Amino acid sequence: MNTPARKLKRSAVKNIVCFPSVKANGGKSILVESILESKYCLYLEFDSNVEEYFPQPKTFDVSAGTEFRKYTPDFEVRYISGDRKYVEVKPLERAKSEHYQELFYDFEVLLENTDASFLLVDETEIYNRPLPLLTNYEKLYQFRKRPSLDMRNLHRGAESINASMPLSHLIAKIGDKVSLREIYSWLALEFLTFDMNKEELSMSTEVIFNVH
């Protein structure tokens, strides 16, 4: 577990958000500096390529000509592949300013010949993805964070239903044996799947088991 390099404190200027993480801080809640950052955390949590991530991971001395500037990225993201990225989440208009453009360029230079790279994420990359995706993440994340899961129920359900069907039909078939919370946990953990990019989850959504 990494200790944040900067301690975030609530203020009238910053909109500090407490995010209930799974992949960060040993599964405990973390503090992030904005609602935008909390939305980005949802993408990290649902990304199967992400192993873990850390907010405010490290403060760097970034060379700017003859001077040095202190810089702490918003996140360090570690991937199952072994790759590492330092990530800055910032509104596009602020990120385009001369100050930040120079800082981010100098930081990328600092990371050369290391095993890490830099990624800048703005609101267009968070909100302009297929619209249902973020909505589905927001709806299902509570069940991913605190799932109700009995593997015996999951395997019995997958064995008895081997074709896609509307969620309402699946609930009608097995709802007397399995709680609704457990079925939503299957969806959140992607044991029961649908195309999150194309459709906002509803009772009419076609779902299919993904259990091997």
C-alpha cells in the first residue's frame, strides 16, 4: 500500500471526493481532487488490464531550464502487463495552458529511459466515450465494490441458462433461488455480460453468462 505523496484536504477551492476503491489502497477508500478524477477511477476499476493504482503517488523535481518545479501526478497506474503510467486528469482548457504544456513536456522528458510513461486525460476522454458506458459503470460499481457472490449459485445459473435473454426473463427464471443483489453482482463482475458500450442496463437488456 502506497502512502500519498500529498495529503488532500477539503477546501473551498478543491472539490475533494472520497472514492470507494477496490484496486487502490488495499481496497479502502481514497481521496481524489475532483469529480472528474472520481469518474476516471471507475474506468480503472472496470479495466481488466489494470492491476492496481495509487493516487498522488510521488512528488518529482521536474527540470525547467535552470530551475526545478515540484510536480505530483494524480495517479500511478500499474498494469497486469508490467507497464506503469503516471496519469494527470485535468480539464482540457487548463491542460492546454502554456504552464501545463511545458510542465507535462518536461515531465515526459524526465521519464525517458525509465519503465514508466505519462498519460494526460481530460473530460473528453471520460465523458465522450460511448455514452452508456459510464452510466453502466456508475450503476454497477456498488455491486463490484461489495458483491454478493455464491459461486455455487453462479455455476448453477450458468448451467441452466446457456443462451442470451432479457434480464427480466433471467430474473423470473432464477429469482426465487438467487437474490437480485447477487444477479447484479454477476453483472458488475462480468460473469453475466452485455455490451456496456451500446446499451444502458435495463430489464430489457439481453444478457448472457460468461462463466468458464
